[in-house]
Amino acid sequence: MTAVSPKPWPDADPRVDALVNDVIGRVADKWTMLILEVLADHGELRFTRVGKLVPGISQKMLTQTLRQMERDGLVVRTVHPVIPPRVEYRLTELGLSLGAAFCGVWTWAEDNLERIETARRSFDARQDLLTPP
């Protein structure tokens, strides 16, 4: 019996494995995805405007997420030397390409919405039958 590798590319460069795991963790983070969407839809935005367009995000989480996105090369932060300082963010080509790569998830969700809702209702109904009142 042969063992099945859990990775699709068992001989992959470990740096690529680490990057894939990191990127999946990043985009699985809802704040990163929501900020990507807001910046893709609106272009360059001030920090406060990004915060207003991302429902429920705290200033601390917005700061942390934008900082990590900047570190990863997904956004460019521009500080305008005025008083008070004006800080704006925009997606880089890398950020735009990541957003485009994950557009498929929205397309998949749209195409399968009814099937998933039906499966969830069926599952919930079975659970209700198994749960004593």
C-alpha cells in the first residue's frame, strides 16, 4: 500500500508551501478580503474612508490589516505632507491580481447558492429530528 501525499505537489519548494499557507491564511481573514474588495471598487481611499466602507472593523484591526497588506505588497500607503497628514491606500498590481484570483469564490458561491442552502436546510432538519426537545 502506498501513502498518499496530502500536498498536490509533494516535491514543491518549502518556501512556496509556506507562502501558500500564509496567503490562504491571509485571504481567509475576512478583513483582508473586505478591504481588497473596497479598494478594488473605490480605488485610492483615505484611511478613515476605508474604515467606513468596511462594516464592523475596528480602527485597531483596520490598522493591523492594512499594515500586513502593505508588508505583503498588496497595498501602497501614501502619506501626503499636509497638516493634518493625509494617508491614502490603493491596491498594487499584486493586490488586484489576488482579488481577481478570488473572484472565482464569489462566482462559485453565486452558482451554488441554492444547492448549499438546500443542503443546509436538509442537514438542520435531520439534526432537529435527532435532538430531544
